[in-house]
Amino acid sequence: MDIFLQQLVNGLTLGSIYALVALGYTMVYGIMELINFAHGDVVMVGALAGLSVIAFLVGQGWPAFWAVTAGVLLALAACMLLGWGIERVAYRPLRKAPKLAPLITAIGLSIVLQQVSALLWGRGYLSFPAILPTTSLSWNGVILTGIQAVIIVLALLLMAGLLVLVQRTSLGRAMRATAQNPAVAQLMGVNTDRIIALTFVLGSALAAVAGVMVVAYYNVGHYTMGFMLGLKAFTAAVLGGIGNLAGAVLGGLLLGVVEAMGAGYIGDLTGGYFGSNYKDVFAFLVLIAVLVLHPNGLLGRRAREKV
Amino acid sequence: MSPLLEVSGLEVRYGGIHAVRSLNLEVGAGERVTLIGANGAGKSSVLNVLAGLVKPVAGKLTYDGSLLTQVPAWQRVGLGVALVPEGRGIFPRLTIEENLLMGAYHRALGASLAQELDHVYGLFARLRERRHQVAGTLSGGEQQMLALGRALMAKPRLLMLDEPSMGLAPLMVDRIFEVIGKIAAEGVTLLLVEQNARLALELCDRAYVMESGRVVLSDSTAACIDNPLVRSAYLGEKTIAEVR
């Protein structure tokens, strides 16, 4: 039982991060039916930008709280600018192209972002400075660390904020209208180009926060870290029903828990033959199971389009 | 006085298809004008050009004294040019009320919002009953009501309607045309594209008849109804070219 609850806490932490990243995939898909495979690398850029700023400021003698705040803000600015630029340069010219073209562009963009980051930050592992308080809550042997609590609460706040924006404001209404029928949205006076750009910027902002969370949680960053993280978040988005915001949140949390449970129990279940380093397998087992059994995802609409 | 809308020398092509050929058209402020003709005559293309959804290869569009050609589609509704598109174009996963609010997206709505929604709900009681339902659950006729209501929320000066009767039961068609008449009576200028020529001619003041992308006839609707060519081509079965 202890293992179960502990892995639940760990899984929800991980799942909060997946959910933030999955929202970026699902928002872009919802509005233009494009899988932005470079999204994981936007998370990486946010992570490395945040990490290097925090490390630098801590070196300058800044207190941890202010260094982290500044790091998050800079990562936000960098990723939002990057998201805006990606849409403008890589996807907008292909808006009317066959769907395969932007997909290939996305993969190319992912490689470009990784290689430019390798030039900027080097090909080695970057470590997060040991500045975060190590206080934790303990209850019957189950430990919730301070950083886990911050990640879960901050992620929930951001996700709630996004849902309110999309469901309750005039801007969110324009976003949903653009997703459903861009031509008619224009007839209503919606500048759909601006709405699409905004969707990328919002998704990238969530990616920036998720990136800093990842490096703060695992204490390490690397220029290839966006690949696996992106694939898992994409899996989470598909699990929840791609295009559906609440689905991305649900899929992210669920995937985090599945992965943590898998990592926690796989050793016992296989008599020690497989260890927790096989945890990545579970995300993709989930992806395969969803695609075979329920391709629309948990909250997805019935698919109408042929690919 | 110059007309509210003036189109001259309009040419529209889709790839190799020449959809509209050297078309001239005028709509005066407060006028009710209809564009009738067979399927594929180019009527919808004219409206889509005016709304900014289709780029013409040539032609001059003047609206309220200024050139419209370079104005992007999303800015035109702000000038008072609204289109209810063919097939209604409602947002199926927004609620009815959200669809109506989209109509007013381009202008700041203050205290008058509830009043304006009330005005639309007054015209279509059915929409008020179902205001919190998603619009995709409405029947075709109700969706057409919603599309009309949404266009009213835009407070247009020039309201363009593309085939409002399409796919609707006769009773519903009567109801829709009754409301269109009411809207026109409030002083909104009307440009109506319609396959049901009889209805369109009864409602409007002037008509343009289009065949194969060209205007083949323009006259007052009263004269059109008496015109034997129109009678046999559009209130009967043959085209003007065949009758000639």
C-alpha cells in the first residue's frame, strides 16, 4: 500500500508535467489538425533556458526563489517567442499544403531546435543547482516533497486558467470558433491568423513552465530531453482524445500514474527480471492500446476525417 | 447619391474554371436586391468575393465610398458587411448563445448585450428555449434561424444571404423569409442569393439574373415576374439561352 500511494504521488507529479505539455499538442491539433512534433523541443528550450538562467543567477548570489522566478519568466519569454516564430516561419506558409508537408516540417524543425540547442548549451548534461528546499511532508511513510507539491499545484492552476480562458472568455470563444470553422470565424470578424499564432504562443508558454519543472525535478537537462518527453505528452493527448483540452489533462495525469505504477511494480511482478528503467515501455503500451481499442481517446469526438 | 455597394468588372476563376465574368452590380442603401440563377451560375462566388473569402482576379468593389478589395475578410464585418454563408456555417460545438455572441465578436458589447440577445430570441423563440445546447443538435431550419440571428448580432448595414432556403421544409422556408422581410424592414440593405426564384422575386425590389458567370438580365422584380423569359426559365423550367 505504501508503494502504491508513493507511486501515486510520484505519478501525479510526472502526470502534471505531461498534462501541461499535452495541452500544447492538443491545442494546436484542435485548431489546425496538425501534430506539432517540435513541441517537445520547445519544452527542452524552456528547460535549458530556465536552467542556465537560474544557475547563472545563483552563481551571482541571488536567493533561490528570485533566481527560479527569473528563470521561469525568461523561459516563458523565450518559448513564447519561439512558438510564435515556429508558426510564422514553419507552418503558416504550409496552411493550404497537403497534411504530410507540415508534418515533415515539424520533424525537421525538431532536429533544428535540438542542434541549435546543442550549439548553445553543449552536448553534455547540464545540472540544476542544488538550491531548492528539501522540505517534505510525510504521512504513513508516503513522502510528498516540496518540489512535487509546487509542480502539482502550479500545473493545476495553469490548467484551470487555460480552461477558463478557452471556455469563458470572448477570446476563448473565438479560438473554439476558429477551430470549428475558420472561414466563418473570419466572417464574424475574427483575425484567425492571430488566433492561430496565439494558440502556439499559449502552448509554448505551458511548455516553458513544464520544461523548468522537469529540470528542477530531475536536476538535469540535456538537448535531447524533449524527444521522449514530447512523445509521452503526445501519447497523453491521444489517450485523452486529441483536440480535447480536458482530455489532455486527464490523459497526462493518467499516463503519469500508469508510468509510476509500472516502474514501482515491474520489479516485483517479474521477479526482478525487469527493473524500473523499463518505465518508458508503459507509456507506449498505453499508446498502442488506445490506438487499437479506442482510437478517439477517452474524451475525444468520433473521428470524421480520413488521413 | 452613389450606391452603398458597387461592383464593376468582377472576374473570378477557380483554377481553370471561370466562375464570374465581367460582372457589374449595384446595391443602393436600404434596397433589397436578389441574385438568381441556376446552380453553378456564379452567384455564391459573388457573395464570397464581397465577404472577402474569395480573391477575385479582377474587378473593383466599392462599399460606402471606399475600396473594399484590399480589406481582409475579418475586417469587413466591422464595416457593416455580413454574410450568412451557404450551408449556414454555424459553429456546431458552441452553444446557441455562444454562436450568437460570435456574431457580435467584432464590436464592444456593453450593457446592450442582454437587450440584443433578447431581440434575436424575440424573433426566434425556439433559440431561446435551447440557448445552452450546442448548435450541432439543431435541425436544419433552426440552424438557419441561428445563422440569421447571429448575422443580426453583427448589426450589419449590408446583409448578404446565400441560399437561405436550401434544404428546408416549405413551412420553415416561409418562416425564414418572413424574418428576412422583417430585417429588411428595419432598414438593413439586402443582397440575396436564392435558387427559389419565386420567393426571391417576391421579397426583393430588384433582381440580377446570372447564367454561366454573367449577368444576363437586371431589372425590377416586378418587371422580372412579368418577363416571359424569366417566367419560363426561372418560374418554369428552361434557361433564357434555351428559350431564345
